[in-house]
Amino acid sequence: MIGMRTGGWRPALAVLLALPGLCGLVPLDAAPPPAPNLAALREAALREAAGPAPVSTPVAIVGGTVITVTRGIIPNGTVLIRDGKIAAVGHALPPPAGALVIDATGKYVMPGLIDTHSHLGVYPWPNARAHDDGNEMTEPLTPHMRAEDGLFLEDPGMDRVRAGGVTTVQIIPGSANLQGGQAVILKLRLGNTLDDLKFKDAPRGIKMAFGENPKRVYGSKGQAPMTRMGNSAVMRQAFTRAREYQKQWAEFEANSRAGRPTVRPEKDAKMETLIDVLEGRVRVHVHCYRKDDLLAMIRIADEFGFKIASFQHCLEGYKIAHELAKRDIGAATWPDWWGFKMEAWDAIPQNASLLAAAGVRVSLHSDSANVAQRLFGEAGKAVRYGMRPDQAIKAITWWPATILGIESRVGSLEAGKDADIAIFTKHPFDVYSTVEKTLIDGQVVWDAAAKEKP
């Protein structure tokens, strides 16, 4: 090493610094270069990647096989887009004058895919403990937590999920807590802030969990819940408190209106959230695997009078498929995850097809930024195990939209809906198919032919 044995490293460094051209080094007294404006650079990169704003010109996707989901399949179909909305869908419609034409001849055009169970941003890449922001494992009841407050918007997984044709995701907390916190629904636009990505006016949702995870996390700390009995008892206790809190506020408001002396109750963010659940303002999504856990959560929902929007994972849903259909509870699941823990032992690959056959709205979810890139492949696997192809398409588009309460905007290709679209090189269930383009609100957010891509 230069200088290490002849007076230390400083003389050697001085020699190097005296030669500004050597290895790009500059004298210590030189003026520092101006700091780069990182925000401006990022916004410029986003604008370049996104291309023109969706309102600037109409778009016509022509020549492809259009899978509308709700109105059949249109060969040689055209999807016309104006101002970020679908203006028309039909057979061989002529593009309007001045439209940007996307030739989809020989390709398949369908709604952007929807993932009802994502941890993008709250467990971002690269996986590291410093990035784990999805589980507030300090107490089992944290309904007031919000996934959006732990969201890392520069998660590289978002780019890769766009490349899989996914346009909308529900990001939820993890499953350590019985009540883990509130979800946030995003459109995977090219944006720089949370407001850029949030799905405007989407219904609120909350993540709850039953089964192994809460009892393992808190049982290991020597506190409740330690058993499945504890899971149910602590959950009931929370809703009992919420009812009492609701009653206190109702009495306070009645006394105030009547002019009677009264004491204003103290606000409680946890209870406020649970009141919104009880009064139907928040959709409840419950992490649950086993039949007994599914039924236990149904009993609690019946006892306190709230509706379950979906069971997440729901690997033993096939055992009570008709019960779920009767109650119109959605099932978000995988086609073939099995045996990775005891409560996943009775999972079968026919679960999704049996649920759909019984009339349950099925969402094929990811729970993983890897799986989300290939959600269409997950639907293809479900077909292999008995699900009808039209149902499998619905399981990654329409049914997830209904579970999240956003079906008036997305989930099918119809005039007036948001122009969230995926264009595939082959049928989406073909193992050789890839996504050629992904559009959100009429704007291309992924283009396989682009020079720069994730």
C-alpha cells in the first residue's frame, strides 16, 4: 500500500490530491459541486417514463382480442380511451382523428389486474428488518394503525408488479395482531407522493387476523392471546368495549341536545375505528386459514352485527363454501400454497374452483411482490385445478374489485370506467405470455419495448 510504511497514508493522499485528473480526485480546497436536486430528477424521470399526460390525446387500442370480463370476448376489438376513461369498447371501432393508436393485433387486452392482499411498501425490497413496517407487534389490538403511514413509495417491487399487469393493490398490515390496522388501496401510477397513488374515494378497509399468528406472537411474550380461545376472547373484548364507547357517546349527544348536564367522553382512536366497523363504514378483511377459525370469526361478526367482506388466504374455505356463499363473504386465496405451517396443512389446489362453483367471489391474491408479478399465471394454475377460465379471469379482475368495493371504476372493460388495462402477448393463461403494456388511467406505466425498464 502506498505510504503505509513510509510515514503513513497522509503523504500518499497529498500526492494523489495534487493530481486532480487522477481518478477524478480534486484538491481539498476546491469548491464542492452543487448538490443534485433529487426530487426534480425523480419527477423528470417519472415524466419521461410516463410519456404524455392521459388527457393530452385520445388513445385507441386496436386489433386485439378484448376480454371485457362482464360483456364477453371481442375478437378484433377496439378500446377507445379519452381523458383517462374508457370511452368505448367494441368490434373494429375506427380510431378518432389524432388518436394515439396502439396496435394489439394478435394480442389480448383485458382489465388491469387487482391484488386484494399486498404488502408492497410496508415490506419493501430489499428485505431487511429496517424495512419491516407492516406489523406493530406491541399489542394485539391496533385497529387505528394505517398501512399508508408505513408505506415506502420507492419500493422497487412496485415497478415489477406493474410489469405483471397489476394496476390496483390493497396494501394491508401483517397478521401478527388480531386487529392489525387499516388498509390503503393504491393505483400503481407513476407518482411521487401518496396522494399520487391513492385510489380516490375507495372504501376503507381493515385487516384482522385469526389462527396461529396472533397466538404465536403474543403467546411467546406470555400474554393473551396464547390460544385460539384467547384469540376469540380478546376480539370479543375489543368489540364489547367499542359498543360501550358507542353508547357513551350516544348518551352524551342526547344529553347535549336536551340541554342536560353531561360529561364529554374522551376520544379513543381505536374505538372510533371499531365503531366505523360496527356501523358498516369499514370493510373487514380477515386473515384466516382453518375452518374452525373461519367459523369462529363468523360467530363474532354475527354477535356484534358487522359484515366480513373477505377472508384472506381462506385455505379451508372449500369445507364451508356454501356458508361463505350464503353470507356473501369473498375469499382471497392462492391456487397452490400448501403445508408451509400447520394451519395450511389441509389446503388443496381445488379450493378456488370449489369456492367459485359454490357461488363465492374469489380473489387470487399474491401476499408477495414476487407472486404479484405473475398473478395471471396464478389464475392459469387455478384453471388447471378445475376453475372455469371465465371465473379465473374474474378472480384477478372483477371479483377482487367487488370485494374492495371499487367495481364501479375498475375490474372490467366498459365505457365510463377508468382506463386501467393490461395488454398480453398471448392469452394470459398461456405459460409463454408476458405483459406488453400496462396502462393506468389511460397512461402507459409499463412498456416491455421501452429501453429503460425494471
